Amino acid sequence: MTHLIEGTSISTMDGKPVALDGHRCVCGCQLVSTLAATFMSVAP
């Protein structure tokens, strides 16, 4: 298992930044999302 090195500060989960499509992991790979959403809504 690899670890994420990027995340967005716009949204967090359990106090950690959420990783989105295109963010990178320690091993150098890049995340590819299969989620069909066109936007992300963040609650205040």
C-alpha cells in the first residue's frame, strides 16, 4: 500500500485533506478518479 502526498485543503475527511484526481502518491503514481461527478460541494 502506498501513501498519499497531496490533498486539497478545500475539503477534509477525519481531519486530513481529501485526495482528488491527479494527486500523487509517495511511489510517484498519480490518482485517476472513476467518479462521474462534475463538481464537489463543501459544507461550511
